[in-house]
Amino acid sequence: MSGNSIYWYDFETFGRDPRRTRASQFAGIRTDEDLNIISEPLVFYCKPADDFLPDPMACLITGISPQKALQEGVCESEFIQRIEREFSQPGTCVAGYNSIRFDDELTRQLLYRNFYDPYEREWKNGNSRWDIIDMLRLCAATRSEGIVWPQREDGSTSFRLEQLTAANGIEHADAHDALSDVIATIEMAKLVRQQQPKLYEYVYKLRNKRAVQSEIDM
């Protein structure tokens, strides 16, 4: 095993658009590349800004009210400072579930708004980022054995995290709680690694653009 690590994370937010909304909660856990947990979970709330109006539906889904975040949270500058410290440790691959389309975009906005380089943590010092939802989509399409794939009413495969964990007997009692979602994401990654190890290693390697370039002979 190398000295690299994977930092699994998830945000809960006060809205749906990662470029416009604000974070309400963060959770993160560091594992080694064999998916063994090597750090204590980091979980904390972010105080809402005075000039931002949370979406009531988001509060109902996550169970995090503005009052709770205001009482238990830290200001946004401290919030992103603590996150950036974890993400920027050398050799860290920051990973999540649907993170490239949502959580990573939210992270970039947080970093930019608080005077950090929004991209540096994604590549500097051997760092990278990874989103396992696309690995699961590839697995379902090409190497589906060993994993139960839940179906929607129209017969298509559902990739909702809470439905995948339920179908595969993975405990995920508090969907839309950041820490619960992080643990569920790690367990789904373990399941793919156990059932389809070659696919797992192939996809994990492709988080690096040089590995992608070598695949297409550039």
C-alpha cells in the first residue's frame, strides 16, 4: 500500500444549485487506498449567511434548520478553512458520491468566496478527486455480477445512494445526514472493490489525467 489516502466527504446544503446555495453541514472520513478508515470522522455545521435565504424544502429533507446551523455551526471562513486543510494534505484523493457534479462545485464556490484557489487542492502535491457514482454506472452496464441493482418504476436502474445501500443490505439509516452518506459511500466502494476488483482498480486509476492519456495513446 502506498502513502496516499482517500478523503471521503459529503455536504448537506440549504438548496439544490451548488453554485448558488450555501453549505449547512460537512462530514469527512479519511481511509487508506485499501478503504480502511484511518481518521476520526470530521462533522460540523456552517452558520448561514445573513444575506442568504435557505430553501425550506432543503431544510425538511436534511433536517437541518437555519436555527440549528446558526447555533451549532462555525462561520463560513472557518468552515472552509478546516475543510481545505483536510483536502490539501499531500497524496489525498478527495472522493464522494455525485461529488463532481455537486459537492466539488460547492467546494469551489466556498474556496473562491473565501480567497482560496478553487482548483489547487485538486491537483497539487499529488492530489486528485474521484466520484464513485460513475464507477457504479460503469459497473452496472458492464460488470453487474455480485451487486443488486435497484430498479425504478420504468425499469431503469436507480443510482440513488439510499436505494443502492438498501438493495445491498448496507446500513444507511439517516440518508441526507452527511456522515451517514459518507459511510454509505465508503461501503458501496468496498462492495465494488470486493465484487469487481479489476474494474475498481481501473476506474480508480483513471482519476489521473495522465492515466487517461496513456489509455488513448496521447
